[in-house]
Amino acid sequence: MERIAVYPGSFDPLTNGHLDLIRRGLNVVDRIIVAVAINPSKKHMFTLKDRLEMVQMTIGDNPRVKVDSFNGLLVDYLKKCDTHIVLRGLRAVLDFEYEYQMALMNRRLDRAVETIFMMTGYKWFYISSRIIRDVLVSGGSVEGLVPDVVAKKLEKKFAKKQM
Ligand code: PNS
């Protein structure tokens, strides 16, 4: 039986930490669906279109990875994808409480749901989308911290703002 994991997130923007997790996740499951959350109640720096584009450009054509977006409950989206596996990354203890809450809530909403946590690669331990956004708005470089195609897109976006 094919094992499919949904990797949900805001990806605002996609970082090398996310990409590392997708790559390593493929060593554990057969296919990954990277699910970009729409979440209208959350203020994002990048539009859904931009966030999807950044993930899609980075993944390219990989038959084992699908890029999609979802609205509403993750457990409902999992059913739509015909799977019960969620993939999430864990960095420091900082992430633990939030991730634990989400995993338990998802399991309460649907007993079949299992969340697989993978430790973030040590190189990306201190990186988060939030810290990348902070650096970007203050005019700093995020080269080497996000995939190259994403860095190019971000450079363009922020260069335009500064003109
Ligand atoms: O990258 P993020 O912002 O930490 O991702 C959070 C996300 C999108 C995985 C989470 O907010 C989510 O699953 N949202 C969908 C709504 C939902 O199912 N909520 C109940 C479980 S917490």
C-alpha cells in the first residue's frame, strides 16, 4: 500500500528547513503532498499564489511530491487526500508545545490521524519563516537560508519595494 503524507504549513515563505524536511520525508513515505494553508484569519506576508509558486518552483517536476492548497480543517483535507498521515518538522523545544497541541487536536477531531515528526536538520535549526520575514523587511539577505529560486523571487519583491 502506498504511504502518502500531507505536509501542511503556511510556507510564508518556504525555507531550506522545509525543503530538507520534504527531502527526508521522502525516505519514509512514498509520496508527500505539500499543503499550503489558506487560513484567511492569519496575516501572511505572501499571497497564497506567491506561497504556492515558491513551493512549486522549488519542487519542480517530482512525481512523488504534489503541491496543493487547503482551506478549513486539516483532518478534512486528509480525508480528501485519502490518507491519515501528517508530516511536521520539529526544531527546538520552542516548537514542541504548539506541535503537540495541534497533533492532539487533530487526533481528537479524527482518531485515525497520526502525525510524524522529523527533527529539522541541524543547519536549519535556527531558521523559521518568521525570522526570514524579519530579515527581509529590514533589508537583510536570506541567501543560503531559502531555496535559490525562492531567494531570487524574494530579492525581486523586496528590491521593488525599496525603489
Ligand atoms: O506553518 P504553520 O503556520 O505552523 O502551519 C500551521 C497549520 C497550517 C499546519 C495549522 O494551522 C493547520 O493545520 N490549520 C488548518 C486548520 C485546522 O485544522 N486547525 C485544527 C488543528 S490545529
